[in-house]
Amino acid sequence: MKLNPSKIKKALKIGVIALVIFVVGGAGGVFFDQKVLPFMRTNRYLSKIDFLKHVAENVTVIRTTEQVTIKDGESINEISSQASNATVNIVSLSNQKDPISKLTKKNNRTGTGVIVTSDGMIVTYREAIFEKDATYKVFLYDGSYYDATLVGIDTFTDLAYLKVAAPNLTAISFGDSSALQSGKKLVAIGNTFGEYQNSYAAGLLSNVNKTFNLGGLALASTEKYEGVFEMDFNNQEKYLGGPIINYNGELIGLVGKLTMDGRDYFFEIPSSEIQKSMSVALGANFDQRPFFGAYYISISKEYAMVNELKRDRGALIFSPSGKQGLAIIADSPAEKAGLKIGDIVTAVNGKEVDIDNPLSNLINQYKKGDDIELTVQRAENEIKIPVKL
């Protein structure tokens, strides 16, 4: 049978076209998967789309007869690209006098921080920097560096804020920390080396410690934030002041540290509280944080059962010694209002006090000089106590 040359030519043409479409389409798919999707997932606005949230995580579909794994396809570096660019290296330089030799010595400290506004506001944890008589250099991801000034320390959260004079910086996106539960996979980013180089650690949110108070004492202080995250990754000292992000690249927490009884405790301050603290920093209102002056125990169901309390929530004004003067600070608003050891504060301006809303956090929703009303259980009586902060 004689082949028709025109038909052969037509078939070859169709084959070539199909091959070109296959090659170009495949290359386009790879480019879209490796470049376009990572950008869309880390973009502040596009990352909020449900579809893009789902493709950022491993998804396993299990049926009775088969198991199908949908490919993640992203490395930690791709997931954290925006957060990585917002992470900075902070070098603190301080001239300090040696208490023994009396000689002045230049000291330096390197820590991690994260850019939270595009005009150069940076947040870190206060232990990551020198606070007094110090100058600061901040190194960015592109190799540039700037002098920085210390805007202030938020003593309620122990967050420190610095500012660099640089426009259009990459600022980190904030996630919703209030919805997090134990077992969530998160990523820590640190930068504590002499030149800019991020380090990464993946781990689980091991615990939401609702009664951990930044006062660093056995009792909670009304002047310190209460309620932190705890993670299970190693070498957390290297990440002090650095961001904790979710698999959408959003800020979920910031690494902090307390030293108690000679031991370092690491934890993460939730992003929801960082945002509240930022409003204080941006308004330069650090001195407007209220002072109340009381020590207390946040009552849980377990504490109420063990100590045979009738209430399983609230803030018990307390001192281990049983002395009023060690539970209530002299001349404080708490003392002037007549608060007593053994009182249980059950509400602040009608907002119930419990382990999700501890006393210190509720009081610090207000400013110095504000008037508030406490609902207090005293013995068998419920009373209202007005307080001027």
C-alpha cells in the first residue's frame, strides 16, 4: 500500500505540536510549582486564600483500601521565604565597667530580631540585646546593615523594640496564635552569627502553658504577661528573639527566656500578644502600662480540687508566708483599693478571670490612670472594688 506523503507530513506536524505542548506545559508546571506557588503562599494577602493554605501542608488521605499522599513539594526555606527575609541579626555594643578591676571593657552581644513594619520597626526579646549604654547594628538578609536605636522595652512582655532608618523593608506576616493547639508543626528561625546567616529548626508545639508568668517567680505578678507556648526543638539559645512561624510562613510566636533557680527556661510569646505590645511600641506608650501591685495564683480546676476551693477559676491573692505585705505591694493601687490576701478576683470590669484570661492580662488592657472595677470573692461574700491604676 502506497503511503500518502501529505498524510505523513500532517501526522508528523501534529506529533511535533503535541511534543512542544507537552514540553512547554511541563516546564510551565514546574516553574509554577517551584516559583509562583511559594511566592503566593508567603504573600501577606494571597496566603490567606484557603486553597493556598492547604497546599502548604502535608495532606494524607486515608481510605479503607488505599492511602494517597499529596506531595508537599516545599522545603522549609521556601515556606519561610518572607519570614526569612524579615529576620535580622542584631549586634549590641556596650562599654561596661568591670566591678572588680574598675576598667572599662567593650562587650558585644549578638541576637535575632524580626522586622514587623516596613519602615524599620524590629522586635526581639530583651535578653537578646544589651539595654543600657549600648549601640546597635542590624544586618539584613541582603547583606546591608544599619545603625539602630532602641525605641523601648515593654516590661509587661519583655519585648524590646529597635528602629532602623530604612524604607520598604520586608515585614513578617502575622498568624493567628489564638487557634493553636499542642502538636502543631512549627519552624524557628534564628540569626546569631557574625555575618547574616539564618538557621532553622522544625519542631512541635508541645504545650500551651496558660499559667506561666514572665515574673519568673512561683507566684504570678500583675505586672507581667501570663500564658506562653513551649516547643520541643534543641539549642533554643541560638533562636532567642527570633520568630516562630507556621507552615504558611506567618509569625506565631517569638522565642523568650527566663532564668530561674540557675536554670534557663525557653518559651514563645504568642503573636496575638506581640501585636498588642506593638501598639504600645508604635505609640511610644511604654510608660502607660498600668501598675497594680499584687501577687496571685491563677486558679485551675486541679488547684481548686487539691486546695478544696469552692471556685475553680479566678485569681487568688496569695503569699506562701501568709503575710499581707508580701502579697500586696505597699502604696500600690491594689493596697489603696483594700485588696486582701485570700481574696479571689473573679472579674475585671465584668470580664471573667480564668486561665484563658488571667488577671495580669486583663488589667494590662488598660492604661495608667484608668479606673476599673474588680469583682472579688471575699470569704462567702462577693464585693465590688473600684481601683484607680
